Amino acid sequence: MNNARLLIILTKNLEAGQVKTRLAYSIGNEKALEIYDTLRHHTALVAEKVDTERWVFYSRFLPSSDLFFTEKYSIRLQEGDDLGARMLHAMRTGFEAGFQHIVLIGTDCYELSAEILNNAFSSLEQSDAVVGPAIDGGFYLIGLNRLIPELFLDRQWSTPEVFKESIDILQRINIPYELLSALSDIDTLDDLKKSGLWTIKP
């Protein structure tokens, strides 16, 4: 295991009505939960192919059991009032533990692959930051070699401007960065229809 590298996965707890709410509006809470569970399994499958430590941060509570409860993952709880604060807390915890290259992802991207995660870590060998832009204007991945609070604090999340604003911040504070391929998260029915998961129909 590569002790210099840490992959952080932020996941929501598996609760109907609490995940994929925009998607649930179209296909119902139970089907949206099924889609989210599939996305989480895909994320785990991809993560386990990468030479890195892996930490999983749960959104609300530590469940009694889950697919990430194996020797391949360290389990933790998210802290913070919004997504930015939660990402910052997870990143800070990783750097304080001594990791040099930290990549953070969610569990919403069915196009994510081990190759992309490996590319992210390779980018951090050359630059201090790496960002994976999402088609909807956000990002599906962010990686850092040091803590950059400006990327996470006092920001509005879940808007089409998140990626652009993130790049603007990196450029303003002169942080060298690299970009990965743009991928699609699955947040809406349209996203689902364009994905390989559309076989799981309501």
C-alpha cells in the first residue's frame, strides 16, 4: 500500500428519501436509493484497484454494516455544516495524518475508473492540485498536495459555476493545477438516461 497517497470517499448513508433527491422526484425514493447503492458499489470496485490508502466518510452516522466495512477501508464520519466544510475537514484530517497526496471523490459518478484515479495521483506528482470537472459545472474529483481552505470555505455549492470558481481560486492564489477528463455525475433523470445504469428502469 502506498502510504503517501490517500483516497477519500464521501458517501451518504443509504436512506430512502435522503439520497438522489432530484432523481427521486422522477423515479421515486426506492428506485433512487437502488441507483445510489449501485453507484456506491461501482465506486468501491474502482477504488480497490488503486494503490492507495482509502478512507470513507459517512454523511450522518456510522452504520452497523456496509459495503465499505472491510479491511480495505478506514471508516469515519463527516463533519461540517455544508459540503465545503465537510470536504475541508476530511482533507485536513488526511494531511494531519501525514499523507502527501490526497484525492477526494463522491459516489455519484458511474464513469469513474481506476485509470482516472491513477491519473489524478500522477498529476499530484507534478502539480499541487488536480480537478476532475463534471459536465454539470461542478467537479467529481479534487486532489491536493496541501490544504487550501479557500477552495472549500464561503462558497455556494451545487451550482453550474462550482468548477469555474474553483479554477479561478487556484489561479488567483497561484496554485499549479492539472485537469482530468470531464465526466457526468448522475443527479437527474436525464443523467440516468445517458448512463449505463438506465437498464435499471422504474
